Amino acid sequence: MPPAASAHYRIERKTPASYAAAGAACVLVAVLAAIPGFAGRNVVEELIFVYYMLALAQCWNLLAGYAGLVSIGQQAFVGLGGYLLFALTIIAGLDPLVAILLCGLIAAAFALPTALVVFRLRGAYFAIGTWVVAEVYRLGFAQFKRLGGGTGTSLGPEITNQVFGIEWIKSLFDVRTPAARDIISYWVALALAAATLVLVYLILRSRRGLALGAIRDSEDAAESVGVDYFRVKLGIYVITAVATGMIGALIYLQNARISPDAAFSVLNWTAYVIFIVVIGGIGTIEGPIVGTLVFYLMQRYLASFGAWYLIVLGALAIAVMLFAPKGLWGYAAGRYGLALFPIRRRLLVKNQD
Amino acid sequence: MSLLEIHGLRKCFGSVVAADDIAFIVAAGEALGIIGPNGAGKTTLFNLIAGGLFPDAGTIRLDGHDITAARPHQRCRAGIARSYQIPRPFENFTVFENLLVAAVHGGRKSEADAAQLCGEILNRCRLLPRANALAGSLTLLERKRLEMARALATAPRLLLLDEIAGGLTESECAELVGTIKELRATGVTIVWIEHIVHALVAVVDRLIVLNFGRKIADGNPQAVMSSADVQQIYIGIEA
Ligand SMILES: Nc1ncnc2c1ncn2[C@@H]1O[C@H](COP(=O)(O)OP(=O)(O)OP(=O)(O)O)[C@@H](O)[C@H]1O
Ligand SMILES: [Mg+2]
């Protein structure tokens, strides 16, 4: 029987499984946050790497997988964040943690004019354009003599050892200064990874996320129903630049040494990240998590094989693209109907009596 | 009171003139039909009105405001909604989500308000049982209905329907005509392109005929269909 004209309609989004997943995620983050209390320094350092690669992968996935902006120039914002961190701490004398936050804001200020240039390009030209822009950034930062010019520079212990809260950590965990620095970086990395993931999820659930889904299927049709796709895409580009810039700042606080070639490396900050997203599953939130774990394991056990490592990495990427084009997560999710981060909206009808 | 005013509209694709000095006015609340042979420029006219194409010359006014240079999403928010001749659903969305994005972005509504509106439209367009099905899984009739429902979700004042009955069976077509008649009664202004003239004439109060990008007739449906120019084009096509 069709519903009466006076029927009430509302949206339902959560499923029992999603409540369970949210609860489990909170527990997981709490457990991860406690790891420095009982794990060794090398575990902490490896997890920092896992967290920032995960955060970078979430950003690139939002940009390419959801907004269709296939950038191969995100190293521009990693390097920008890194260099800004050095400038803000060495030259302006700020606390590194404050500097990381500022790096995000300044990255936004750089992203806007950059977008106005690269948004004029489409498809493959956009991808190449972003890369060219990253090269311009690299050449630009190589000119700053105070930041070491083309050879780069280091963060002195007077900066890295003065991070906010380090004395407190030293007494809490009863560790020396270098280990305490790692613990702070660890927490910041964990917070950035978790925040990026939550950010992506919230964006996808928002009205902007709805627009992204429509644009992905048909740009013309999306515009015809009122979606301002230029603005939506610009917003996503700037938001990912902010997150990527903060992650870059953290990476180079942890490294304590920066050079233009490393900071703006397309291999480290874009190619590996694309590998992670493609292997795990582009256009899903879960995919980059799976991809990061695969990448970490390969890096850990194969990196010593040198060139073979890269060959295996490339072969695996090609195999996944051929046999599971939606990535490992996409393949599993399709088979078993999994979704840890539901963004679907269901319409519920309630007939009035 | 005129809702849409078109003056001297012209659009060329290379040597093809798809719109040649077209002018007409649509009054608020009117239902206007547009017919013409294949390639006459009907869809091109809709693209020009909805903003998917920009004209080489001429002006388009909505409510007296010049919208000739406005982007498609701006025209949608100003009250123009369209359906596509070849349905373009958001295939990875459910039917309901297709409408929701239109109501939230085109209609500037909150999601809660939008849900109520979308539910009512789905009910009226007989799509409610399919609300939570993926749009990619719909039949042709359902896709046509979805085109119309999604356009309606933007709460338009001017609804452009491009061959919404094309490819449907006789009974499906009759059902769709019923739905469009109901819509008309709600006060929305309709411009409807259709090859199936008897379906069109059952709803519209005025008919425009296009041929080779030119408007060759405009007026009362019976008078237009019996005029010599139109008879010549339509000879043997429709009784
Ligand atoms: N984007 C385009 N690029 C080039 N030529 C086009 C384009 N769009 C339409 N045309 C040409 O313009 C003319 C009018 O096409 P249009 O699609 O408006 O016709 P129509 O009246 O809608 O036809 P139909 O009844 O087949 O839908 C045709 O000759 C078509 O080939
Ligand atoms: Mg057409």
C-alpha cells in the first residue's frame, strides 16, 4: 500500500555494525596511544612512519579517489610543511608543536593560488601540472640560504629538545631526551592520522560529501542539480593541503634534517602514497588503512633487497590493478558486503495514522 | 507574467547551426511543448537554457534577470531544473540519494527538510518502493522517472523535460502523462520536448516546432499541428 500523503520521512545513516566499529576504533586509538609505555624505541619510530604514511594516504585518497583530482604533486605540501617548520622554529623561534599548527594554515594560503593555476588543467594535464608546481616549490625553497639552500639544514637539539611537554614525558616514562622526543612525535603522528581519518569521514558524510559522490558519477548532471563543483573541489584541495602540510611538518620535526630533494621527493611523498591507496582500494576510507599495512610490511621485510624491492612493489601494484581494480579492501568489501565507515543515507517512511 | 524570456538565441557547432535566432516567452504556470525532427536543435535549446552550453549570441532571462552568463548550478538555484534525454543518474547513489543531493544543493535545504521533500516526490513519481535501491540497477522507465524526480527535488519553478516518454511502452507513457498532469496542477511551469505528439498534446497548452535550429511554428497545439509547414515535416509521422 502506498504511504499516505501525510507520511513522514527521515534519514537513517548508522547501522549496528557502524556503532561497533566506532567503539572499536576508540579503543584501538587508546591502546595505540599507550604503546610508548611498554614498547621499545624502534617500535615507536616504525609506528610513527606507519601513521604519517596512513595520514598522507587518506589525504591523497580524498583528493584523487573522492574528488577526482589526481595529483602527483602532493610532495609540494609535504616539503612546504617541512620547510615552514624549520623556518618557524629556527628563524621565528616558535615551539615546534605551535609551528606544526601554523604550517597547516600557511599551507592553505599557498594552496589557494596554486589551485587557481592547476585547476585550469584537466585530467592528465592536471596531474602533470601539480608535479611541475611541486618542482617550482622545490627550486624556490632551495634558494633560501638561511634554510641551507640546495644542500639543506638540520634542526639543532636546542629546538628539538625544547618541544612543549618534553620534561613531563621524561619524568612520566622515565626516559632520556631522544626517547621523549620520539614519544611526542608518536602522539602527534597518531593524532594526525586519527584526525585525518575522522576529517575524511566527516567530509564524506557532509553535504560536500554528497556533492563529491554526484560529481564522481557525472559532473554535468551534478551541476544541473545545483552542485558548485569548482567550489567543492577547491575546498577539498585546500583541506588536503592543510593536512598534508601539517603531516610534512611532523615528518621533518621527526627527521630533524631537511633538504629540497628529500622534502619535495615525488617518490617518497606521492608515488608510495599512490601505491598504498591503489593497493588498499581507492575511493574507500578503509582502503588506505589496508594499503598502509601492506606497504609497511613490504618496506620492513623487502627494503634490504634494494632495486628488487621497487620491482616487487611495482609488480604488486600492477597485479592488484589487473585482478582487483578496487584494491584489496574493495575486493573484500564487494565479496562480503563490509563497510566500517558507512556513508550511505537510507530513507525511512513512517505512515501517520 | 513571463517566467522565461529568450531573445535572438544562436548556437553553432562548426557549420551546423543548432539554434538560429530563437525567441519565445514562457509565462509562469504555462505548459509548453516542443517538437521537431531529429537533430532539429531541441536538446541544444535546453542545454542553452539550463547552462550546459553558452550561446554564441542572444539573451536568456529568468524573472526578468539576465542569466545568459550564469553557470548551470546558479541557474538551478535560481529555479531551472532539467531532465536528460539519455538518463544520467548518479549510479553509485541510491535513488533517494540522487534526490537528496539535488534538494540539498539545488534546493538549499537541510538534510532533514530535504528528506521529507524527497520522500513526497518519490511517492508522487511512484519510485518510493525503490528509494533505497542503487540507481544503477533501475529499469528504463524507472530511470526516466528518476530524471524527473531528481529535477523536482531542486524545487524548480521551471521544469525542462527532454523526451521523458521516449522509449516507453504505451501504458508506461500513459502513466507518465498522468504524473506530469498532476505536477502541472502544483503550479510548476513545464517545457516538454517530446516526439510522441499525442502524449504532449494531452498536457501542454502551447506548442513550438523547431526545424534546422529555427522556430517554424508557435501557438495553440491544434492550430500548429494543422499548419502547412508542420504538416510538411510531419507527413506520415503522426496521425
Ligand atoms: N556538443 C555538440 N557538438 C557538436 N554538434 C552538436 C553538439 N550537440 C548537438 N550537436 C548537433 O546539433 C544539432 C542539434 O542537435 P540536438 O541534440 O539539439 O537535436 P535534437 O533536436 O535534440 O535531436 P533528437 O530529437 O535526436 O534528440 C545536431 O546536428 C547535432 O549533431
Ligand atoms: Mg534531443
